[in-house]
Amino acid sequence: MQQLVFATNNEHKLAEVQAMVKDLFSIRSLSDIQCNVDIPETADTFEGNASLKSEYIQSHYGLNCFADDSGLEVAVLNGEPGVYSARYGGSRDMEKNIDLLLSKLVGETNRKAQFRTVISLRLEAEEHLFEGLVKGTIVSERSGAGGFGYDPIFIPDGYAKTFAEMSSQEKNQISHRAVAIQKLVTFLKNR
Ligand code: ITT
């Protein structure tokens, strides 16, 4: 089975992607390769940051790998929190991140948002990018205990529950990450 490093320190992302690709290729985490670095994400786009993370691993470890940069984009906030999703409220504290976002939407009727991810895959000298997005709405109160990040306040279009109220299998079939990983899998199969 082909081996790929997934360059993430987010254990939730790792678990989601491992569940999605488990029979197709084997994933090594950053701890599997003894990498304990918080790889700098200095770009202002998902594409740029995904590319920085995968490039770091390939240049320092010489391994084929991929990285995911992702976040929530709220229409009425001009795409905020976007690339700043992980630290929107000033730190990695998700309670504060969500509180800040909800406070900016108080009284707002346009609740449209989307989760977006860009995956950068590095195979030897080549880079390939895959995008996934899922549209939905932001609710005014948290609901559900599953998932991670902004999942308790996001209802995908066509559903009546938040990502945090879904089983991991359900979220993993429709999420932005699932869409991008499916594109990556198709690409690897056709090579
Ligand atoms: P790595 O960079 O190490 O992969 P990270 O958590 O810092 O981990 P990002 O820089 O891509 O990842 O930030 C993405 C943030 O966007 C993440 O911390 C969540 O707050 C949010 N996010 C991304 N995908 C999500 C999802 O499926 N459900 C809920 N929130 C998500």
C-alpha cells in the first residue's frame, strides 16, 4: 500500500482522513516521523498555507506527503474567519473563536457560510492541489458534541442538523475534506 505523510497537528483532521482512506493508502502522521514542529503558516490563502506545510515536510524529510489548510468562510463577513479560522478569537481556544463569530452575526439574517479546504499533495518534485467545499448556514447557538472546530454551529445545506450532531461517518461523506480527499484518491488511482 502506498504511504503518504499527512502534515497536520490537528488530531481530528488526522482521524477523519484516516477513516476516509483506510483501505486505499496508509497514512503516517507527523508524530510517526518524529516531527514536532508547528509548521509556519504565513500565507494569506488556503492554497498558500497548504503548500507551505507540504513543502516543509518534503524538503526536511524527503517524503511524499499532503497537507490540508481549511476554514470557515462566512458570506456577510466577507469570508471571515477564512485562513484565520484556527485563531480567530486571538488563540486556539474554540470557545472564544465561536463566541466571536456568533457575536458578529447577532441580528444578521444572512447566515450563509461555507467550509473550504485545499489539499496540497507533494509527490517527488510535483505539487497537486485539490479543493473541497460544503455550503451551509451558521446557527445562533451551538448544537451537538461531535466533530471539532466550528462544527457545532454549521448546518450543511439539505440537512437539519449541525456537523457536530452527525456521526463521524455521516460528516465524512459530505464534508469539504471528504470532497477534496475524494479528488486526491481519484488522482492517485489514475496515476
Ligand atoms: P494543521 O495546520 O496542523 O493541519 P490546524 O487546526 O491549525 O491544523 P488549519 O490551519 O487548516 O488547521 O485551521 C483550520 C481551522 O478551521 C481548524 O482549526 C478549525 O477551527 C476550522 N476547521 C477546519 N475544518 C473544519 C471542520 O471539518 N469542522 C470544523 N471546523 C473546521
